[in-house]
Amino acid sequence: MITIDEIKNVSFRKAGMSGGYRAEDVDAFIEEVISSFEQLRKEKTNLVHKIDVLATRVEQYRADEETVRNALLSSQKVSDACIKEAKDKAAKIIRDAETKAQALLVDANKMTAVEKENYLQLQSDAVALRGKLIELYKQHIQSIGNLPTSADLETTKKTLDEKYPTNVSEVSQDSETAQTQKEDDVDDTFEKNNAADTAKETSNFEQKHTEKFAHLKFGDNYDVSAE
């Protein structure tokens, strides 16, 4: 293909004395120029086609880029929304857990206060029971103290002998034996009655306080998990 420099610097042979150029050289040059222009036209057409294709592709790339950009923006928005929702849910779960823990702590404190009050009440009732038992035993000891002693027995025997003297030693011995047996029977009867009364009073007292303490839950047999 002929170039611009070749066109500018072309030279033809002289055609004799007339000073003109040879026709064959001019025709050959013109043919070469035409061929070059035809080739340039084809190359231009191809280039224009390629430019159109490239322009179309650029437009497609721009459209795809916009689509991708919109998709990325949408994805970012969805991601931000998901993150915000997850944070809100996590915060709510934490708040609920803290509220529940606080409520459990308050309930535990209340139950502890109630059990402490019950325990103190039990201790108070035990103190009262101890005082009543001590008072009861004091009364029993006083009753036992009012029973005749061996010295009282000797004094009574002496008084009876002086008031009702007897001459027969056997009768005296039998009478003394009978008196002693009678006194022993009286002592046994008194002790049995006293023991029965004491057992009855103790049973009634224990039953009363057992019913009073029945609602309390203390001791080795108390199962905390049963609540």
C-alpha cells in the first residue's frame, strides 16, 4: 500500500523531448493510489464497524456496571438491615435476660427472708417451749419435794406410836409393815398418777407445738428441690 510520503515524493520518467511524463508510469501510480484508497476505505469500514461494536460493548459494560452498582448498594442495604436487626435482637435478648435474672434475684431474696423469718420464729417457739418445759419440771420437782421423806416417816411413826400405843410387838410389827406397805402403795400410786399427768401434759404440749411447727420446712429431711 502506497504511503503519503511516497505520494509526495513520487517522480515520473520523462516522455521524450516534450517534457511530459510517461503515461504508463502515471497510470501505474494512479492504479496504486486507487488500490491504496480502496484498501484504506475497507480498513476504515472495518474500523468503523469495530468502533460500533466497541461502543455497543461499552454501553453494555456501563449498563452492567450500573446494575452491579445497584446490586452492591442493595446488598449493602440488606447487609446493614440484617446487622441492625441482629444487634437489636441481641440487645433485646440481653435486656430480657437481665430482667429475668433480676426477677429471680428478687424472688430468691424474698424466699430467703421468709425462710429466715420462719427459722427465727422456730427458734423463738423453741425458746418458749424450753421455758415452759423448765417451768413444768420445776412444778414436778416441787410436787416431789412435797412428798414425805424418811425423816417425815419416822416422825409420823413416832407420833402414831405415842397416840396409839400397842403392847404386842407382833401387832406393832405387822402394823408397821402394813403402814409401810400402805405408804409404799400411796407413793407408787402418786408416782404413777404424777407420771401419767406429766406424760399427758407433755404429749398435749408437744402435739400443740407440732401442729404449730408443721408448716415449717427445716431439718435433714427437707428436700429443697421439692419446691
